[in-house]
Amino acid sequence: KEGVRALKVSLVILLATTALQLAVVLFSGSVALFADTIHNFSDALTAVPLWIAFVLGRRVASRRYTFGLGRVEDLAGLFIVAMIALSAIVAGWQSIERLINPQPLSNVWWVLGAGVIGFIGNETVAIYRIRVGRRIGSAALVADGIHARTDGFTSLAVVVGALGVLLGFPLADPIVGLMISVAIFVLLIGTVRSIGGRLLDGIDPALVERAETAIAQTPGVVSVERVQLRWLGHRLNGTATIWTDPHSAASTVAEVRLRLSQALPNLDEVVIENREPRPAFPV
């Protein structure tokens, strides 16, 4: 519910920002601002598949999908990557065309203002998405927030391009538009790594260490043999193999579950395999 709420709010903010920027593009002819507007619009659209993924992820497990549909969230992340790449291609193509066929830029001060508005809108959305994404453990929502933050800096690049035009360098506008396209592709690297890691069941080693520490510090646990964790959307599933004192095995396992839920708030389910140490016999 928190994720869906964050997407609704950010969608409204980004669409309003895009509409204002598009109006300035139409009577200014700025390709740098056009590139930024396209990127902001694609960023707003990424909220839709992520929204659908959050809704599907809340469905209970079935006989066919025994782990539920939480992984749909990571598939939505792949769509976000595709949208980012498409926006970079369109923006770069427009900038190259304007470099080949230069056109005068009008209403430069409006372009400056639109760039500032773009930065404010994107940074607001970035802070909100990243905060909620980290709280609920959604890599896709955090990636979308970082995407919005980068959009904010590209909006500031539009301001730089407009200042260049005011200082008598008209090609500053398409050059900045081209730089924005390159920056978008650089952004893709981190986003692909994050989403790809989730799809391959990658996990932050710090989370595994936190789980191992919580188990090892539980009274009655002799040793921790293995801990495995993986993300299903923004929820964690895991398994743990432990050795316990045979005199308090049942209560120890129950305490391990409790401590794991406290150490990992996003943990949905953990399967604990308990092994009791064999008694030592004299030779």
C-alpha cells in the first residue's frame, strides 16, 4: 500500500512537471529541454507497470505460483530499464539533428525557469520514492527514485545550456541535450545491475551477516551452518540450517524465528532446518 501510494503521488507530480516543461518547449524550441521533458515523461510512465506489479504481488500463492507473484516487481524493473533506454535514444537523436541543422532558441528565460521546475519536481519525487522503497525493501522503487534524482540533475543541465545561449553560444542547447542522453545511458548501468541482481537471487551480504548474527546470538544455538536469503519483489524469503542444544530445540527454533523477524523486517518466511549435535562417546 505504501508503494502504491508513493507511485500515485509521484505520478501526479511528474506529469504536472512534464506538462509545464512541454508548454515551454513548444514556444522556445529548446532540444535540451525537449530531451529533459521526454525523460521526465518516461519516468512518470514507469510508475504504471510498477503500480501493476505491486497490485499483483499482493496476490496469495497458488498451486501454479507457489511463491506468489512478488517477482513481477522485478520484471517491472526491466520495463523501467527499457523506458530509460528509449528516452535516451529519442533525446540523443533530436540533439544530433539540431547540431546538424541549428535553429535559434527563443524565450530563453522561460527555458531557465522550466529547468528549475524540472529539478524541483524530480528531486521531490526522488526523495519520496527512495524513502518508501528502502522502507518496504523494493529495489525497483529505489531504482525509480534514483532515476528521478538523475532526471533532476539533467534538468539543471538544461539551465546550463540556456545560460550558454544567453552568453552567445547557441550550440550549447543541443550539446547539453546530447550530454543528457549520455548521462541517461550511464544511469542504466547501475539500474541494470540492481534489477539483474534481484532476478538472479542476488542479496546484499550485509543482510546475510545480519541474519547470521541474530541466529548465532540466540540462546541454545550451538552453531550456524548455512543461511540463504532471496528477494521476491520487496519481501525476503530464506532458509537456515542450525545446530541447537537438544534439550531446548523447539523453544530455540521459535526464538530464532522471532529474532530473525526483528533483524529483517522484510522477512516473510524462513525455513529452519535444525540439527542436534550427536553425543560424544568415549573410545
